[in-house]
Amino acid sequence: MKYWKSCLAALLLLVATPFAASAQTVKVGLILSYSGQGASIGDLMDKAVKLYIKQHEKDLPAGVKLEIIRRDDTGPNPEVARRLAQELITREKVDFLAGLIYTPNAMAVASLATEAKVPTIVMNAGTSVIVRRSPYIARVSFTMWQSAYPLGKWAAQQSGVKRAYTAVTDYGPGHDSEAAFTKAFTESGGQMVGSVRMPLQNPDFIPFLQRVKDEKPDVLFVFVPAGKVATALMKAYNDLGLAQAGIKLIGQGDIVPDEELPNMGDAPTGIVTVHHYSASADRPQNKAFVAAWKKEYGADSTPSFYSVASWDGMAAIFHTIKAQNGKLDADKTMALLKGWQNPDSPRGPITIDKDTRDIIQNEYIRRLERVNGKLTNVEFETIPQVKDPWVQFNPPQ
Amino acid sequence: MATSPPKVPSPVDILLRRRRLRPIETLPWAIAVAVYFAFPTYLPLGTEILIMVLFALSLDLILGYAGIVTLGHAAFFGVGAYTAGILAANGWSEPTSGLVAAGLMAGIVGVVSGFIILRTHGVTLLMLTLAVVFMLHEAANKAGFITGGADGLQGMVVDPLFGAFRFDMFGRTAYLYALAVLFLAWLFARLLVHSPFGRSLTGIRENVTRMHAIGSPVHRRLVAIYAISAVLAGIAGGLLAQTTQAVALTVVTFERSGGILVMLILGGAGRLYGAFVGAPAFMLAQDTLAKSDPVYWLFWIGLMLVLVVMFARGGILGLVDAALHLARRLRR
């Protein structure tokens, strides 16, 4: 049984790995979480990579083959990620590293990317400082400041609220969100009435939200990592009747992730969030992307912002392969990535900043509404081409 | 000299004979050196295996020899890793002294926690060891200003070893460094378990009432071995931090405690070499399976463990023992 299974796995691997003795093979080492707490994220990202290759493999220059070498970092384990990257570089001689869901993992890989000169495409990890850790890193995902800072400004200036409370998960991205929102909100004349940090592991939101309710702010800004906890948060918000008490809930897209919306049941509509991607956006590029996704993975499967970053990451990799006709040079690749523009991303036009190698993208202000009976993040305002605001407040030394 | 050896060896002779180095005991070292030359691209994995062997060896001292069942050994691994990591991130980048500090710090935590929790035994002890891991995990999480919290410790700088050997990308220096440290730890552990002190630990494991009755200072001995084990675990943690130049909260988790327990039991506890068999077997199986099947590899690991626990209670070495025993009986 085990024998047959491994035979089957080996066979699948052979089939999935395009072999060509004479052809130029470009190798991409994809480091994602396929097991552990991040397995569902890894799945959403891996599916996007597969779909992109399936659709675009024919566009590669003649004789150039692409090989994806997948590795499981099992979660936020920098020492594992570093070892995998080391092996991918020294043993597999990859031309690119890609993936990297968690900030510590991306940080651990950075010095290797520099030493070995391997272009590294960060497809998720969103702590601002990552791109500064190596000149061979480019990011196609997002930063926490990119959405939380505009949201703070919008909340104070346009939604007419004056008193805000923040509740964030107690780790790096949460701290970034809290800092960004607080700075923008107070700069624009708002007043902070309190803040609380919630544990990362198995949080019970009721006591934290009760504290918020007693304080009666106009608005509650929340960050929790996208996934099941977002649904738990909505349930607590509902159960405590914060909406009835007049406390508006706002946040980044992470609290209303597209793939969790079907599980949120009677979540209160009207929640305003800022994010760079909503699966329901009606740009034609996004409609085509979502349709292709549903055709490939079934009508119940929905791509999320994780998927879009991986999709665009592959687009960036394809761009550099095509431009160099399959003969890759690390410095040329980085030069091609700097300033790379993709007007056709499902999330709207994107650019890789030529100075910081970080993503520049539209941020959309969305309202949670029921469309045809389904909860949907409806985009109603666009903040065009946002650069990471953090850079401006923390100039490189 | 001319007298013939006694027919029935005295217990002292038996104990002394066990202490003698058998040729087979050099096998792990021969393999480790051969790997360095034969598989130069597998050295990062090799280094991690060596570190896990050291960690499992430290656990064997308390679990296999003294019979202290613990789910909290990652606490010491984590203290060692964070000590080495924090030193390296704050300007103390010399590796060997950093490693000594990692061991010492873990030893201190071992003495303090051992002094308190080793008054209990059985399930209570198990829960308390678990509690120590959870407490240290949360402490490391909350003390984000020095540990980096859930983001991991950043900015470690590790100097070249002895000022001459840089920690290179292929992991050559790291591998030999880990191998040398493991070798010293093994020499020490071997000396320890065959010493009268080591023997008294086996006595405590087998019959604690009797050890009390003959006047052995049971609690003091347990605390001593607990602390020694903690030092070795701390050194293992420090090695991991220095060779990967990264530390995250996962070094001090229940999963890591459980994982090392599994590796030791897989190899066979209470025989010093279980660590040398179990850790490589587990890590290699994990590495191979995770590559051929990144999505479902955990299932195969689980299946393997179920089979080992059901059919090979003494671990892999237990199986080998049983096979040798059978062969000897058949020959007779």
C-alpha cells in the first residue's frame, strides 16, 4: 500500500515535472506551508501558481521549461525555511525562490538570497521591513501599512467618526496595523480612546470586545489574521450586539476574507474594510481570473488575496524569463523586476517600486453587503497606486 | 595473571564491561564523517539531524535513565536557542562562548524548575513539565522587545568559528561544528551513565522506594540529572540558533517537546543510542515524504509511528535486539 502510494507519488512527480534534456530549464523553489496552521493558505497559493502555469506555459520562449520545486516549511519556522532555501540553492540550483507566507521565514531566507544572488519573490509575508533585508527580494503581496494607513485617514476624514478603539492580534502584522491606523487616525484629527492586543493562539474575543463595548467608541478597528478566526470574531461582534450599540466595525481585508464569507452566516452588513483585493470586484481581468479558478477548482472554491499575490508573482517570474529568453542572470532579473508593471492583475494595475522593490497597488474601500443573498465585499472607492507609507516614516539609514 | 578468570563474573565486572567501548559504537561517527564527504549538498539537513540527536540524547538521560517522563524538554531547547540568539543579535557574536552561555542558562532554568516540579511524579509531573513549556512560550511571546515575539528574532550575527571558519552557505562549517559538539556531549553522557551516579539513576527509575531505603538522596540526584540534561538540550538549541541564524517561538512549543519524545521512542529509550537511530530515521523519513508528497506527508509519519508503537515497543534498537536474540537462539 505504502509502496504503491510512493510509486504513484513518484510517477505524478515525473509527470508534473517537465523534463527535457536539451531544453533550458528554469527552476523555481516554492516555499509554502503545506501542513500545519498555514496549510489552507499554502493551498490557496499553490493553486494559483498551478493555474497560472497551466494558462501561460505556452507563452514561454521556445525550448524553455519551467520546473517548480515545492517545499513545506510547516508554518512560521524560520530555521526550516532557511534550511529548505539552502537546499534549494545548493542542491537544486534554483533560479528563483518564491512563496514565503510568514515574515520570520522571509527574514531568515533574506541573507541567503543576498549571498547566493537568487531573486526571491515574496508572495505573502507583509511586514514592511522585509524588502530591505536583501537587494534580491521583491514583494508582490502587500504591507500592513498599505491598507491600515489609508483606512485611518478615511475613517477620520470621511466617515465622520471621532473616537476610535483598536483591537489587534498580538504579533508583528498586528502591531504594524495598530501603529499605521493610530498614526493616520490621530493625524487626521481623530481621537484614540483605547487599544487592546489579543493573543494569536485560540483567542476568545468576547472579553476583549466587551471591554470595547463598555468604552463606547464610535468605531472599532480590528486586525486578526485572515482565516477561521475572522469568522469567530464576527460571531463575537454579533453576539455582543456591538452594531446595535452604535459601534462601527472597520478593518483591513483580513477580517472579511473572501473564502470565509460563506461561513459568516448573519454577519452584520455595512462593515467597511480597506484591502487590495476582493474576489467579487467587477474588473474584467478579475472576472476572468475568478471564472478560470472556479472552472479549475470547483464552484465552491474562491480565490483570495493570497491567490492573487501568487498569481502576480508567477506573472513577474514569467516576465523576467521571457525578457531574457530563458537565460537568466540574477542581476538582470532584479533589474527587470524593478519598475515592472502589470496593468492586467486581477486586483487592478500593479507596479514593483523601482527603488524599494515593494508592491505599489490600488487599495479599495469596500462595504460588506448582501448581493443575491451572498455576503460580498463591494468596492465603492479606490485609493490609486498606494506605496507603502511605512517607508516614508522610516527612511532607510 | 596466571589465574583463570572466575566462571561467574561479579556485578562489578559486568558494570565495568558495559563501560568498555565496543567497536559498533564508532559506527555513528564513521557514518557522520562519511556523510560529510559523500553528500555535500545534504549538509544543512545533516546539521539539523545532528542537533536533534543531541537534543534526543539529552532527553534520554532523564527519560530513559532516570525515568522522568516529560513533555517539557523544549523549554530548555528554547532557552538555549534564545540565549545564543539574543547574544548574537546584540553584539556577542563569538559562537563557542555563546554556546556555553546557552547551556548555562538552560541549566539554571533546569535547576530552578527541576527543584520545584521533581517533587511530584507521574501525571502531575507530566502536566507541570508541560506548564513550564507553555509559560516560557508565552514569556518569549510577550517579551517581543528582546525575543522578537511571534515575528522571530532578527539580526543575528555569528562570527566565523575560532575566527577562521565562516558559516558558509553549503553548511560545511555548521555541520562539523555540530558534529564536534555532539561528539563531546556523547563522551560526557557515556561517562555519566556508566558512573555510579548514572547507576543510581537507573535504581531510581526501577525502584524509587528502595533507593530511599538505602539512603540515596533521590530528589537531589533527580534535580542534578534534570539540570545536566537541560544543559545539553540548551546547547542543542543554541546550535540550532547559531547554525540557522534564526530563532522563532516554535523552538519552545509543545510540538517540539512531543516531536523529540517521538524521535527518542522511535529509536529506543534508555540505551544512549536510541537518539542516534531515532532522530535520523524520523528526520529522513519526514524529509523524503514531505518532498514526494508535500500535502499528505504527515499521514505517512503518523502511520509509521502507529506501527512502531504497536509492534516495536523498544523502538528500532529494540527490534534489532530482538532479531539478534532470535538469531542467537536459532544458532543454539
